[in-house]
Amino acid sequence: MTLIPVKTKARLLQGNEACVEGAIAAGCRFFAGYPITPSSEIAELMAEKLPRLGGKFIQMEDEIASMAAIIGASLTGVKSLTATSGPGFSLKQENLGYASYTEIPCVVVNVQRVGPSTGQPTAPAQGDMMQVRWGTHGDHPVIALYPSTVRETFELTVDAFNLSERFRTPVILLMDEVVGHMREKVELPAQEEILIVNRPGPTVPRGEYLPYDDTRGLVPPMAAFGEGYCFHVTGLAHNRRGYPTTKPQDIDALIRRIHQKIEVGRGDIVRVEQLLTEDAEIGVFAYGSTARSAARAVRLARSRGIKVGLLRPITIWPFPDEAVKTLASRVRRLIVAEMNLGQMAGEVTRAAEGRTAIEGVFRVDGELITPEEILKKIEEVV
Amino acid sequence: MAAVTWHRHLRVERMPQIWCAGCGHGTILGAILRGVEKSEIDPSKLVIVSGIGCSSRAPGYVALDGLHTTHGRALPFATGIKVARPDLTVMVISGDGDLSAIGGNHFIHAARRNLDITVVCFNNSIYGMTSGQYSPLTPRDAMATTAPYGHIERPFDLCQLAIGAGATYVARGTAYHAGLVTNQVTRALKHKGFAFIDAISQCPTYYGRRNRMKTGVEMMKAQRDTAVNVKRAAKMPAEELAGKIIIGDIHVSQASEYTEEYQRVIDRAQGRT
Ligand SMILES: Cc1ncc(C[n+]2csc(CCOP(=O)(O)OP(=O)(O)O)c2C)c(N)n1
């Protein structure tokens, strides 16, 4: 595999650009997508960079096809990416569920814009937090990460690929229009400093391969097409052999296992950032670009002598229940700031289990939540 | 008689299959596997992709790499496989509803790209899996569960659609003419570019019984009696061709193939040209 040139010089990068750099560093060599603001730069840059590395880019006829194409490519052993925004993310849902159920690694980027429907194409929102969790039908696990800086976008894109390979599951990288379009000076790590995880391959002779064999672990080794394993994949309920089944015990075991593999891995998947929460009497919960305003609000409030701290989930799904619970048991009030009408506030309320009162600062008009708005709420609840 | 070798491509442990008595899908699958055998391609490099429907169950009975995807989406999944790994041979098996209703957009775009994939449509002119609703191939005036007073829409001619969209090998066969389908599959697999075979199948359960053809045999006799070879059809007046199905190799042409074109993109990006 061709290595990307070592980069040590600081560069001015856009969030969407950092995502592309991260994907390439992680070993992504296939991209299929359909243009949509505010994610299009990712497709454009992949179209430019992938062929230089011998990788492939294709602009498909729609987002349904893009999602299908990256699953197909991944089945040949090639790490694959697609990127979109609200309307396109809606279209990807059926095949996203397919990837989850058939356990095919891939990464889907959703640079959020204001919905519902066409909404506001060029304005930021965080309205897809629940769609990411429950957008496709049926019980399925989800891993979703959400950076709030350009540098972190690079890192989390690499992590998204690593997690998808390790757990054989689609991973969603959430951004918002601000994270996707803002430019920051970043120094990217050299390729050799980046940890790369590749899916486990079969270790048994070809004739003995069971694609969904869970006897040696919750994540079965994955063959690639074209290697002689006669690998059969179906979105129907399937048994260890990968064949359709209607046996209740096989179906129950499969659906529970795909949840369990993520649940058992929770410790490695779930990450949060804490800012001044040790002695906090008031907590703020914010993520993505809103967390930037929240961090500023926390510092402003601290300068006014208010003991407030910020909990920023980096992993959105699985939800960081423990971190929320711990903070909730320490603070008098927990303020959730988000660019939606309380999607994560509901989760925070659930995880807090009544340990504290939850307050919200919500916006859905395509405008960023300002530090002042959050500060005002902090001062209100003191 | 030569030894039967194509059976090795069957997952016999998966038998019996789900298809009804008299259904044409098994006949066409047999024809496909004979065609695969005749093509002498390396089976470990062949991937079969399908959507959802009775026909799309076919890869589940085949001992090759197989991908049973979502309804209508076999072609974009197959596109990902072929573009990522052009050295693999990719075949799509699809129903008429799967390919031309929900998957219609993917069909025309895959054909337009002239991507090197072979598509075989198991065309029974009805939605079999969901028990007999009309498809884009249901003939006018036919009865279907969702056309209880007779169907008012005009059906597609899938071959003309494929040609219009840019396919470079286009053929039609029937379950009755299974030997023809075998030869078409062999030619399609060897053809560089988008190859499409409209394989007319029969669904006595959900189409025949409602449309005065009670058995698979009756429906296959109708295939025999209405089929006209494309060469003979060329010499027949239009009025005589009404109600006939034209079989044979309908269109063969050469055009640049997608993955070869993309290799040129790679060469350009890497400064080799
Ligand atoms: C998104 C979606 N919509 C609807 C269905 C239900 N469905 C399953 S198969 C099918 C039609 C199958 O007909 P066809 O493609 O002609 O294949 P056949 O069963 O006749 O071989 C439909 C509508 C589905 N599985 N997924």
C-alpha cells in the first residue's frame, strides 16, 4: 500500500479536508458518493486523491447507490467511505442497516445541515443525532463519533475506520456544517505514528469457513470476495454459515451478538472530554461545534466565579451513560446545549436517572449557539 | 455424453429451494450455471449479486461468493465490487420488479457506464415474492392483485431500455429456450462491458393462474409459440410481430468499459500519461 507523504508542517485545513486526510491515512481506498452541501468537498477531494494512490472514486446516481457501492467494495477487502448530509443520510438508511446486520465494515460521514427535508443546506444543525441511532429499521447497534475541531476530525476519521474494522460494523462520523467548513491550523501526524486496525481474516481452510462463526469471539473473521471462500452474504436473518434461517434461536443469537460485540467493546469505543468538571456545581453537556461555544461559556462563567464544567461526548453512540451519571450526581444542574430541540437532552435525562435537573439551550434556526446564550443559562440556574 | 460438471456450483445442502412447482427460475439458474461452466472462468473469481425477490434467492443456492442485497440495489452493490476489484467477474441476478421498478435508476446508470457486469433478469412479468402485484413488465390488460380490473400501464421492453441506456451486449432468452440462455450467459461473461440478458421466466402461481395459464408447462409452451428469433424477426412485418417476444442476441457493440477508463484516470493522476 502506498503511504501518504509524511506531513509534519502545520497546514490550514478545513474540517472536510481533514476528514479526507484521515480516511486516506486510515487506509481508505474506495469512495462512492453523491454531491450534497455541506459535505461535497469530501467527495471532490477523494476524487482527486484516491486515484493517485491507486484507489477508486465513483460518483453514484444517488445516496442509496453510494451506500450500496461502499458495502460492495468493502466486501472485496477494501476500506470504504461515503459522505453526505441530511437528505442523503435519510436515503442511506436501508443499506446502513444491511451493513450492520451483515457486519460489513465501512464509514459514513454525515455533515449535518438544518432539516427536516431540504431545510437549510448551508447552515449547521445537530438534528440527526437520533436518526443516527435509530434511522434504519430493526434492532441494531451503532457507533457514532463527533469531532469538534479540525484536528479531531482527522483523528476521529482514523478511529472510525479502525473501529469499523475491529468490530465489523458501519461507523458514522458526525459533523456539522461548522466543523465541516471551518479552517484551523493543524499539524497532522506522520503516517508511521498512526495506529491502523485491519479486520481479522479467516484462519481456517477454505472449505471450513463459517462467515458468522462466533465460537472464537464476538467478531467473526471476515473473508474477502475472490479468495475462494464461497462467502455468502444475506440481509435475511442468517445462521453461522451465512445462510438464511427462520430458526428463532439462531436469529436471537445473531441479533444479540451484534449488540453484545459493541457493548463488550464499550470501554474502547466510548470517549468523552471533561473540562473543569472536578469541582463543578453546574454541568454543561455539548458536542460538535456547540461544544466550542460551551467551552468558552464555561471559561467566562469561571472568570465570574461560577463553578461550572463541560462534559463533551466524543462518542455519541454508544451513549456515554457512565460519564453523564457521574457528573449528574455531582452537579446541581446539567445544561444541555445542542442545535436541535433536545435530542441528546433526552438521553442525558435518561442516563442521569433523576440525579440532577436538566436544562436545555436549543436552537434550530441554522444559527450557532453563542457562548453568551449558554453563559446566560448558566447564570440563570446558579 | 459429457459428464455433468455444473452441479459443483450448487449448494446442495440448501435444497430444496423455495421456488414453486412450475416456476421458471430454477430452469434459468441451471442455464446460468451451465453458461458459467462453458465460459471456463475461474469460479473463485466470480461473484453473484442479487436484490430481493424469488429470483434474487438464486445466489443462495450457488457455491460461489454471493451477495443477496436489498430490493433493487444489486447493481450498485455489484458496482462497488467491480470498481474496487476489476479482476473479479461480477454477475447480477434480478427480478423484473427488482431491476426495473425500484432498481430502474441503477439499471440505466450501470448500463450507461458500460461497467463490465453481466445482468440476468429473471423476468416473470409479476412480483412473485410478494404474491402477484403488477411490475413494470406486466402486460397491458393482464390481471394482478393490484390490478383487479386489468392492468392499464404499458410494460417496458427491457432490452430496448438497456440499449438506450448504453449496454453493449443485450440478449433475450426464455426458460423454454434454456440452451440459448446458457450460450448467452457464456457470451455475456466473455463480453467486455455491460451485458444484459432478459430471461423470460414463468410464474404459474401468481401470474399464470390469474391469466388463463394454469401450469408452468402451459406457460412454457406460450414461450415456445410466441418467441421469434431476432434474425427472423428482422424480415417480418411489424403487424406479424405484435404479441411476439424477440429472442436471441439483440444488440452487440463495443465501447470503452468503465474500469478500464478508470485505470486511465489512475494513470493520469499518477502522472504516467
Ligand atoms: C424496499 C423494499 N420494498 C418492498 C419490498 C417487498 N418486496 C420483496 S420482493 C418484491 C418484488 C419482487 O418481484 P420481482 O423483482 O419481479 O422478483 P420475483 O419475486 O418475481 O422473482 C417486493 C416488492 C422489499 N423487500 N423492500
